[in-house]
Amino acid sequence: MTTEVDFFSQYLAYTSGTEVPPFFNRWAAITGIGAFLGRSYYFQHGHFTINPNIYCMLIGSPGTRKSTSIKLMRATLKAAGYSTIAADKTTKEKFLLDLAGDTTLAGEDLATINIFGEGNESDTSEILIAADEFNDFIGLGNHDFISLLGNLWDYSGVYESRIKNGKSVSVPNPTISIIGGNTPTGFSLAFPPEILGQGFFSRLLLVYGEPTGRRITFPAAPDKEVIAALVQSLATIRKTCVGPATLTPRATYLLDKIYTNPVPMEDVRFESYANRRFSHLLKLCLIVSAARYSKEIGERDVVYANTILSHTEHLMPKALGEFGKARNSEVVHKIMQVLDSTHCVMTISDLWKYVIQDLERIQDLADILRNLAMADKIQQHKGGFLPKRKVLVETSSDTIDYTLLTPEELGKETSL
């Protein structure tokens, strides 16, 4: 197989005939490669090992085709022989048992089983959570499950836990990958605001997308030859990318430059994420190099990975909406969604129709709009309001190159 076309190019071409935003499909491919590799390909970072597993949440309004993106990647991985995929709905206890490899029992019996043995440090326990309705998978406000997933993101060794009735489970080298789907409102229901300062949130990449506007009445059936080529590419990736990755001198220079000159995120809600950004970047570098069937991380891989991550970060505040903010945050989020969805000036009377069930007085809406204007989130125009759109500055730099992304990925999202 030649390396002229990498897996990303193949996969984006394969999914181009769908209504899914290309950036969703790119992240589905990223997460899929990471899950497929598991711990077989890694980067030795001092005393610690960086693995290519990713925690990714696709976030958009209903109809953004998040489910389609996740299901397409899940089907591709299954065709390539990947079978360790979590159930669509589970509990923390059942998830640990599945991760440990015990899938023989169901129901209440799972809570009374004792899985004996200390586990082997050389064994691995891998699973992909591919949940297009992530709230169905994890439930609402499930602190214990959220904390567990945060702990397992970069866990090495045998994870010991006690499940119900005091029984224990041993999971050697748990390796979790996540690609989930959610809306900003659904995210706020599933995760309590306290998560902003916890480990899981710093490990989660929020990937925002907007509907493409495409309407494909009769999508074409998948080409079996194209699927076979994708499967062969995944097999080549797994066969080639085994063991530690190496860095070229130029890649080493660029990674050092990125790490020692961090670009702060304007949104304070992502402070915990910023502290872990370099680990996310190294994971992406592993996946990008693997996508072109190489164990050597070069200059282009670093730039490619940093570009994808930078573009994702630019959209993260929009993915999060008003989650974790002050009183009336749900109403504020609804107002911003309404304004973002139209290019027309909306008066206070227009907006009142959308929030009359949420506020007692129209004066409360006026106060909210005034505060949003002072915060530079909206602008007044001809007696009404418009959103203040933040422009993505495509910086010319030796660490970012936005031409590596497709025009459609950058198109709608270049002015927010």
C-alpha cells in the first residue's frame, strides 16, 4: 500500500456523501484509529506512557447528524474486526465487568460476582464507548461513573475496584476510548457544573458542529470496495504501528515550542483542560502519524495535530454553551441559540416569544440582553439584537496550517 493517501483522506471521501459535518467525521476517524491501536502504539513521555485513546464528544443541535457519524465509524471498526464496544446503556459496575472481560452474566447476578485474580501487568483491557446518545449510556448526573472514566483515561497497571456487595474486580491496563453525541442542553443535564474542575472534563474534547444544510433524499449504498480498502488500511495501521513512536528533530523542536509558549484559552471554564492540552496533542500526533502508516512523528504530523486541536478549541466555548455559568444560564443559552440561528435582527418582542415560559417578566429578558451586550456576546442593531460573531483568525505559523483542513470544515465555522 502506498502512503500517498492517508486514512483521513480515505475516510472523509467515504463519508462525503452524507449530511454529516466533515469535522465530525474527522474526529470519528481520529477516535476510531486510537481505539483500534489501543496500547500497541505509544509515546514514552518521561516516566509515563502516552497512548492514543481519545475522549471525544460531538456536540451540536438536534439534526447535526452526530449519530450518523458515530454509527459509520463503529460499523467500519466492526468490519475491521474490532469487537470490544461498550453497550449502548450500562452501569458503572457492569461497565467494569465488561472491561475486565466478564460478559457471561447479566442483570443482578453481575453485582454478586467476585472476579478473582490480581491481573497481569502485561495484559490490557480495551473498550470503545461509541454512544450516539451519550446521556442514555451514562445517565444524568452520575458522579461516580464520570469520576471513573476520568481516572481510566491514562491509567497504567491493574485497576482494582469493589462493586456491589463488596465484591472486587481487577482490570489490567484499562484503555478506554470515547466518542459520544450530545447537544449543549443535553450535556448540561448529564454533567453537573462541578465537573468543570474535575479530571474528566480536562480529558474530554468537545467537538462542535453545525448542520451542513445538505438534504440527501436517497443516499447511495456504501461501496463494498471502498469499505474493503478502509478495512485494509486499518489492518496496515495496526500492523505497522507497534511499539514506541519516535520524533524527528524538527518535530521535537515544534513540540517544545508549542509546550513552552502556550496560548491561553479565553474561556475560564477550560482552565483544567488547558493544563492537559499537551497530552491531548501528543495523542493526536500518534494518531496522525499512524493515519499515514508511520511510527515516526514528523513535522507535518505535529502541525496537522496542532491545527486540528486548535480549531477544535476555538469552537469549544460554543459547544459548551452557557453550561456552568451564572443564574439564568439556560435562558441565556436559549437566547444565544435563537440569535445564532438567524441572520435577522431580533427585537426584544421577538425573543420574548421564545423565553416567556422561562422568565416571569419581560424586564428580566431586557436585563439579560443588556448583560450580554456588556459582555460583548451580542450587539444592538436597528432597534434589535444580533450575535457578536467571533472570527477565527487563521494565523500563519510554523505550528498551525489551516489549509490541512477542508474548506467545508472551516467554512461555516470561520465566523462565529
